[in-house]
Amino acid sequence: MTATCPQGHTSETDDFCDVCGEPINAAPAASPPSAMPAAPANSLSIDPPAAAPPQACPNCGDENPHDALFCESCGYDFTTGQIPAAATPDPPSAPATAWIAELWVDPDWFAAQEVAGSSPTSGAPTIIPLRGTKALIGRNSRSRNANPQIDCSADGSVSHTHAELTLDHERWFVEDLGSTNGTFVGMPGDPLPDTPIPPRSRQELADGARIYVGAWCRIQIRKASAGEI
């Protein structure tokens, strides 16, 4: 009679294996433990910690990382609470050369025009600072929307938009805008001009140049004195 031992040997004896000596009726060896079963799909899991919210700058309102020491937009110090000092603007540069227009009543010019009526009384000139790069010579007119910087409204022989002064790199020019009675240019000490400048063309003015318009208006263009500036 043969038997098979737990190790699989064929034994002629049925109590002990005559090959390995293992008891024929011994309980089979326990199988090694299996791997830990996987956790069920619905088991509790631990989420990573949530990121800290950004911090708003009290000075400018922009958002910054929660651990920022300074605001990235305005430089506010989150540690000390100090607001950054405003940048000091550069002082304005010195103005360019200041210029003035003197509006005179010129009786000699009035006499040369041989117009009817009488000339206004000659006296101190009207001083007009030349601000900007343009100045209109003429007479006020609401209907024509004429608001000249050099107002010659008292002289009816001046056109509403008579002439225009233009500054170009510290050089003043005058242009007749198609006036009725023309624009004349002269210098102190010279005879009164008798030929108007061509309409719609510019003529450069030297410091102290005189512009004659209308029946009695003389406009002198000059640099301002230190006291006038």
C-alpha cells in the first residue's frame, strides 16, 4: 500500500514518508499571509492643507502673497505699517525767455494814415505778457468767435482776426491773416513803414520790433525785463 506525504512524495508506508520522514496525515502547512487588502474606495482620506489667502495692501488695495513683507505695487511695509513716501517731483525748469507786447496809441501812425476822426490820447502802453506760442491781434467779436490776446477793439480800422504772432524756438514771427488794412513792421528809429507784409506769410521780428495795424495801433514786441518777469 502506498501513500503520498504532504510534500508530494510516494511512500511505501502510510504513517511516515519513507522519503522525507514527514508524517503522512499531518495538517498542510499554513499558507503565507496575503497582502493587506486595499482600502475601500469610500474610506476617509486626508486632504492637504489649504493655501493661505492673499493679503490686501491697506495703502493701494492690491493683493499680495500672505507672507509678503512689502506690497509689490506701492511698497507698503506690512511689518511696520509705514506708507512709502511720495516721490518728490523735480522742480519746474526755469521758464524760457519771457516776452511782452506793448500796445501803444501812436499819433504819428494815425497822421500817416490820413483817416477821418481823431486819435485817442497817447499815454502809457498796455502791457500784454506773451504766454504760449501764439497770440492773435484783432478786435473782440462774439459772433465771429474772435478773442484776441492783443485786443485792439478801440481801433475800428483793425480787423477782427487781423494778424497772428507765433513763437518758434525763441523767435517771434508775425503773419497777416488777410486783414483789410494790412500789417506793417518797422524798428525803433526807422521811418514809418509804408509797405505791408504779404498776407498769409510770416515775417520774423527782432527784439523791439514794432507792428503797426489799423489807424493808430503800434505793438512793440520785446523781451521782458527782470522786474517784469
